[in-house]
Amino acid sequence: NAGVTQTPKFQVLKTGQSMTLQCAQDMNHNSMYWYRQDPGMGLRLIYYSASEGTTDKGEVPNGYNVSRLNKREFSLRLESAAPSQTSVYFCASSELQGASDTQYFGPGTRLTVL
Amino acid sequence: AQSVSQHNHHVILSEAASLELGCNYSYGGTVNLFWYVQYPGQHLQLLLKYFSGDPLVKGIKGFEAEFIKSKFSFNLRKPSVQWSDTAEYFCAVIKTSGYALNFGKGTSLLVTP
């Protein structure tokens, strides 16, 4: 099993450009999450999907949209990138919702917005 | 405000030294607790977790943590560190009614030969 995979690994954008970060898991997990990690800070939840067909905002959703394409895939879209969105983005998944289970993380996407 | 505090941001130890990393949280109600590790260039991996039961939990690679409810603490320990333990360590807390893991800012551990 590959676990949780993310593409791309690195990306540089100019302010105002758009892009989609892709995440897929092969563990048949129900719940998926997007976090961002900034220097000197822990991870913060952007959006999550408790189950296929549902999405909800986390702590820092502004400037992002998500799509739960199917049970395996959960994408994060930046419609108009801003320098404040420079960060490392982690996707995670868990078999059960939220606190009931362990979240497993992908390798991350390092995004720089100029 | 709800928060997770990790007391040490940078720790340098010699091989075979003992390790203790502090983690305190400020949440009302019942929580689940985790320690994750991020080795250089790799993704976050689960070291150990506490949901209920014995407050002393054992994880992978010889790590253990003790949940002290009265102190709102979940400190990570290892009796003898190795060079391969060089990594960043994150404490995370989630309310049993919640979805979001709330992470501390992390502790960077460097183990010197």
C-alpha cells in the first residue's frame, strides 16, 4: 500500500495564479483532511471530509476550496494564490471520523507563492 | 483559548542520553492524544497515541508517553536516544467530539554521535 500520496511535491506560483493540490489514499478510509504547516507553528486544519460527499471548513479555510472526488481522492484548490498561502500542505486520512481514529499523513506539498 | 504547548523548541542530546519532551494542553472535556514524528525529508508518522485506559502508553522505536490528566500533560520519553531519532516531534490533541487535530509547534531533536 502506498498509503496517502500527494502531488505535486513542490510548486512555485505567482500571486493570483490558481492550482489544485491532489491527494489520494488507498487504505479505504472514510475521512480525509487538509492541513497547512507554517514555520514555527504546528499544523492547522484547512478543510476536512468526514465521508464521501461531505466537506466542512476547518480552522483556516479562507482562500481555499476542496472537492471530495470519490472515496479515495480529496483535492485542495487555490483559486487566486497569495503570498500568505506559502506553506507546506499535508493531506491526511482516517478510517473513522475525527477523534475516533488515527490520522495518517501524506508526504506534503511545499508551495511557494511569489 | 484551546492550545497545545510544547515546552522545548530545540533539543540537542548525545547518543544514549535520556529524552523527555513536554506537552501540555488546555482543553475542556475528554481528549485523545498523539505524538507524531517527522524525520528529515519524510512525512509525519504516528509514534503513539492515547485514547483511554492505561495512562502509560508505549509506541514504536522504544518511545513511551504518560498521560497525566490532572496536569493536562502528555510527555514523551525515551530512555536512550539514538542518532536515528533526530527528527521533529509533534504533540497533537483532539477533542473526542471534534475532527481537527490540534498540534503543538513541534520540538526539533538533534542527537549527536
